[in-house]
Amino acid sequence: MSINLPTTQLPKEPRFSLRRVMLAASQEATGTKTTSYLVTTIFAGSLYAFVSYLIIKNVPASWLIPAWISLSFGFALSFSPLRYGAEEIIRQLFPYADYDSHQLIKRLNSISYSSLTLERLTTHFFQEFEVNLSIDQILFLILDKDGQRTTRLHGFQTVPDLQPLQIQELIKATHQKPVLIHHIHPDHLRHQLEAHHIGLVVPLTNNESLQGLLLLGSKTNHHSFTTKDLKVLEAIAPKVGFAIQNAREYERVNAHNQELINTLERANQKLRDANQKLQHDDKLKDEFIYVATHELKNPVTAMRGYLSLIEEGRYGSIPPELTEPLTQVVSSNQQLITLLNNLLQIARIEATNITFTTKPIAICEVIDQVIRDLKALAEQKGLNIIHSCVNPAITIIGEKERLREIVSNLLSNAIKYSETGDIEVSYKIDQDTLVTSVKDQGVGISEKDQKMIFTRFFRVEEEAAKGIPGTGLGLFIIKEIVERMQGKIWFTSTLGKGSTFSFSLPLARSYSLKTE
Ligand code: ADP
């Protein structure tokens, strides 16, 4: 590959100066190391010959052999330090010849391969050029397919304002090779570049298309660019072209990714806002339900009081034709009170993170009381409640009222959803918990419905359960209560055969059940 280097641009020096010879040696051979080797060899050889001469002249014949042996050792030992010394002197004398072009190409290659961004690529190139070529101004003019350009500059105070037409002229002037400023035509373009102290223009192609131009400022040591510099730049230009293309690809993908991340972030933010609003609305709704329920409960309870007085005959005897409607009103009123109580209970549980005041409770006693309350209801349906309390002393940890609520709910359900058979309450100790079970031989629950049974407002729509009044809130509430008392609730059921609802609560201390 030939380089357009005009002789007028080479350093003007005497034809046979030592400096010129050394420089040529350092450029045409492999740099400082070869030159220093040459210098050291000449110097050490001369020294050796001179000392040999002195030895022959002055040392007696019997000492000649040991003297030469010593001289040989001295020569062998001193060559290396002498060579490093020579290298250092050459480095000082010819700073611009002071780089190993192979090493530099290797480093620039590795920068080209490893730099993912234009910023990193251009910064590292600048550092290498600054150290090795004494250039403190470089400008990457990166060209897009659509004629757009981006500039990356290091060291320049002002950027040459090149118009698209001038860039085209500059591209033409380079003939796809590094070109010194003095070879740039037309003149106005050259003058414009010279005004910014640009010394060299390197086109950067990736073998297919031009990716940009590298504009190098003049050398800080006022030397001209050498053939070696141009060879290095010519060798590295296609790699830089590829690196620019890759970096642009990477930056494009990165920008696209960033755009995606931003879009996701915006969508996320919208979701968060919507969620917050929903939570706020939900809270408002809960508050509304709580207030409305609370306000409704007073008149409905008052009605219950008046209905009881009417039933007792305080307002006179009830005409026979009103007995049936009155029973209906009382039952509906009772349902309404249950519903309002349930809603209030849920609102209380959800609005506050309530924890219950837990104490040891004699569970058999509480269950006996609940059974007494519900006995009449069960007997009306011909159902028998069996309470197998084998150890009345057994105590669990919980809140008495809430325990009553749990058992009352499970027993009421067992009565409500059974037409025949016994209802049995039994106990079992499982490690440090007491498992209480309420077993009935009622309508049972289908497998399909079992998954939903503890869901708020869920009611089974099987024929057998139809028409039985309820709110679908009882099991949801007691599950919350059991869990807040550190327990668990579950059930097994077979449609048409009956269900067993069980809950566990922590034992106050260890017990043994005789039936275990
Ligand atoms: P409610 O009984 O007021 O409808 P629950 O939450 O107590 O509400 O019960 C939810 C549903 O579970 C009931 O509608 C009923 O279909 C079913 N269920 C509850 N207990 C039993 C049971 N012991 N036997 C059969 N089905 C039951």
C-alpha cells in the first residue's frame, strides 16, 4: 500500500546527518529497540576492540588469557545495561520516533475491537495518539448514511465548521487513504483546515462504506507526520471504520433499550398511580359501607325490639291472620341484623390490623354455651348435637368472644345445611395445638365449590343449599379471626354426605386427651 508523502513534508535536514541516519534506521527497521541494538553493538564492539588493544599492549603475556576472559565476561555483563542506556538516549533525542509501530497497531486494534461506545473508542484513540504521535487534537467526523454527522473531538477548542459539500470535497481529496493537509484540494478547504491546525485527514472505511473521517491536529513537537505514522494510520483505519459501525449499532440498540425501559417505567408509574387511586377508592368504599352499615344497624335493631314486644303481645293480642306475616318480618329482620353484623365485622377486621387480646380459655365451656344457645334451632330440625369433651380442663389461647363466634358460625352452618343426622363436636391434639372439629351429615359441598368456600360473599348454588338464607360472609370472617389468633381452618366434605370443618388454636399448655 503506497503512501502519498511528499518530500517537502519530511523534516528538512542535512543529507547525511547522524540524526537522519538514526531516524531512518528507527523508522525503516522496527523502531527504538533495533536502533539501540545497533548503537550498542557499535559502541560495545569499539570499546571491546579498544580495551583488547590496551591489554595486548600493556599486559604481560602470562596474564593475557585471564585478562581476555575477564574482558569477555565484562562485555557479556555490560551489553544489556548499555543497550537500555542507548535506548533511553534515543528516546530523548528522537521522541517522535519513539514508538513501536507493531505494538501501537496491536493496541489500536484491541481498542477498536473492545470499545462498545464511540466515547470510549475516541477517548482511547486520543490517549494513544497523544502519547505515541505527540498529537493533542483529534476530531472524529462520523457520517451517517443519510448524510448526518456527529463529531467527537478531543483537544480542539473550536470545531471546523464543515458543510456537507465541503465534507464531500474532503472525502474526494483523501482517495481513501490518509492524506497530509498540504495535499488537500481545493485551496479554500485546505485553508479552513489549516486554520484549525489540522495536519492529517484519515478516511475511516469498513471495507464497504465510509464511516467517517479522522482529523488529526499538528504534532505538538512541530515535527511532520512520518511514513511510519501514515502506515500505522492506514493499517488501523478499516478497523476503526468497523469499530465506529459497531459502536453506532450498539448505541442504537442501547438507545432503543433505554426507550423501552422508559416506556415500561412510564407504564409502571401509571399502574402504580391507578393502583394507588384504586386503593384510595377502595378505602373510601369501605368507609362508606362501614358508616352506612353502622347507621342502618340502629333502626334495624330498634325494629327488632318493637317486633319482640309485638310478639310478646305488649300491644295487644296478634290477630291470627298476622301471625304468619309477623314471623316472616321477624326472620327477615334477623337476617338483616346478621348481615349488618357481618359487614361491620369485616370492616373492623380490614380497616384495622386488629390483633385480639388473647387469654387461656376453657374451650369446652364456651362450646357448651354455644350448643345451649343453638339447641332449640337444632331440635326444630330434629338434629342432635353431640359434644365429646373428654377433658373439660383443656384451655386454648385466644379471645373468648371470637372463639364463641367461630364455633357459633360452624355449628349454625352445620344446622342450616343438614336435614338429618347428628352434629358432632370433637377434639384432637396436634403437637402444641388443639384441633376442634364440627362434623355434620348434611348436604356437603361439591369439589368445584370447595376451592371458593372461604371467599367473601361466596354461596353454593347447589339445589340442596338453595333457599337457605345466608350472606356468604360467615366462613370468610371466621377464617380471618382464626388466622389472627395464630390458628388454621380447613374442611373436608362430600356432596350429599356431609362436611367436617376443623380449626386449630394454640394450646395454653400440654394436655393429654384420653381418647387420643
Ligand atoms: P352463609 O352460610 O351465610 O351463606 P358462610 O360463609 O357461612 O355463609 O358459608 C358459605 C357457603 O358455604 C354457604 O353458602 C354454604 O353453601 C356453604 N357451607 C358452609 N357450611 C356448610 C356446611 N356445614 N355444609 C354444607 N355447606 C356449607
